[in-house]
Amino acid sequence: MTDSGSPNRGHPGTVTPVPTGAATPVAAAGAAAPAPAAGRSTRRAGRWNGRESLLAVVLLAPNLILLGVFTYRPLLDNIRLSFFDWNISSPTSTFIGVKNYVEWFTRPDTPRIVGNTVFFTVFAVAGSMILGLVLALLLDQRLPGRNLVRGVIFAPFVISGAAVGISLQFVFDPNFGMVNDLLRRLGVEGPDWYGDPAWALVMVTFAFVWKNLGYAFVIYLAAVQGLSRDLAEAAQIDGAGRWTAFRRVTLPQLRPTTFFLMITILLNSVQVFDIINVMTAGGPRGDGTTTLVFQVYRESFVNFRAGYGAAVATVLFVVLLVVTVIQVRVMGRRTAQ
């Protein structure tokens, strides 16, 4: 018999209807179950982020300490020293304010030294990058003996600047040097590389380019080998010539590499000292090849005016900082476009 008050209760084969929108006990339990798991996941993520932060601090701390001790502390000390008159052989110094900076801006040799620095930097950076890119594109082709040529181009980069300067002294010697001998065979009178300031500046610029060409070449070669071949083939199918494909396809892909090389070679060229010191010692005629870095050395360690040398170094630092910031912003805008 069935219970008339509860027609479906306990009767086999019958299903109790559930009102629409109501949750069954099983469903409610299932919906509530993920809450503890989510809480545990959040706690695990928090612990993992804490471990990552601790690991980052442990790994970065030694480098930050070394940078602070050997880079930023000397930089700040150099700026402080630029406001003093200090003979480097004396234990005492005298505070003179901005007189070192006023002297540098008003000295008659400052325009010549700044001009030497600009000439050397512009042609050193441009020469290294242009020749490096041309050689990278050329030696990316399947040519016989290309690996040997790659090694020959890169070899001067691992040689010290002093050794390069000594070697090129004989190459540019006005009397028995290879360059002037070759010019005489062609019926051209060779210049006085060590007596004419203009040609002496060209000589040391060439020496820097020859030494650092391998660096730009290797970086560009790696970038060229990673270029997208699909874009080059698409440009060829569209009928683009070699120059158009290079300008429209290759160069845009090499933009980050070009920016990197521009910054690194610029900083390296502005700081060059060994080549100039060995080949010309800042001459001829006093300051024919003197750059700002060489002036820092000469004023600090030859004339023993450490305060004035620190002022020149500070001016150079500010100029490099401004140029680098401008390059970064220009490159960021071009990349965004």
C-alpha cells in the first residue's frame, strides 16, 4: 500500500521533483568544496612569491654592492673632488666651488679638445658600424674560406690597444711606413702622420676602427643570421630590388642590434686612452689628438691637478648621460612605430 500523504516517499522507481533554482545537497557541497583549495593556492602563491623575492635579493645583492663600491661611489667622489683645488701629491685640498668648471669653459684649448673628441667619436662609431654591417652581410654568404676571414677580422679586437698602437706606428711611419710607401709607388706624396694634427687624428681614428671592427662585425653577423628569411623572400616575390629589400626589410629588423652597438661603441670610443697615448701622446703640437679622456689623464697625473681633471671627467659624464638618454628615447619611439 502507498501512503496517500506522501505519494513518492519511499516508493521504488519514483523521483522526487526538485524546485527550479534550488541546489541539491550534493551540488551545494561540490560548489563549496573549491573554497579551501583556493585558499591553499593563494597561500602557496604568496609563499612562492616570497621565495622568489628572497632569491632575487640574494642573487642581485653582490652585484649591487660591487656597483655601489666600484662605480657609483667613485662617481660621487669624483663630482665632489671637482669642487676642490687638489695637487694629487698633496694630502690637503682647498674648496674653490665651480672655478674648475669656469676655467674649463673659458680656456682657449677647450674648443679644440671638444672638436677632437667629437670627430674621433663620430667617425669611430660610424666606421665601425658601417664596415661591420657590410662585412657581416658579405660573410654571411657561402664563400670559400669565410671562416678564416671571420677570424682574421675579429682577431684585432682581442689585442690590447697599446699593442695595436705600437704596431700601427710602424705602418704609418712617414719615412719607412707601409702606408706612405704604397702612396709613393702610386705617385702620391704621403702625409706627415705624426706632424700634421689633422692627419694624426685620422690615424688614431683608423687605429680604433681597425681594432674594434671585429666586435661590430660579430654582433651584426649573429643578428643577420637570425633574420627572418620569409620576409626577404616575400620582398623578392613582390619585385623589390636588393637595395629596397635591404632598406625596407633588413635594416628594420637590425634596429635593436644597431641601437645596442651605437651605445656600446660610443661609450668605448669616448673612453679610449691607450691608442692615443701610445701613438701620439695627445700631440702633435700640444693637443692635436687630445680628447676629453686624455685631458683628464694629463691634468690629473701629469700636471697633478686632480680637481681640474675631475671637473673635466664630470663634464664628460654629463654629456654621455644626455646623449644616451636621447638615443634611448629616439630608439623607443621608432620601435613603438
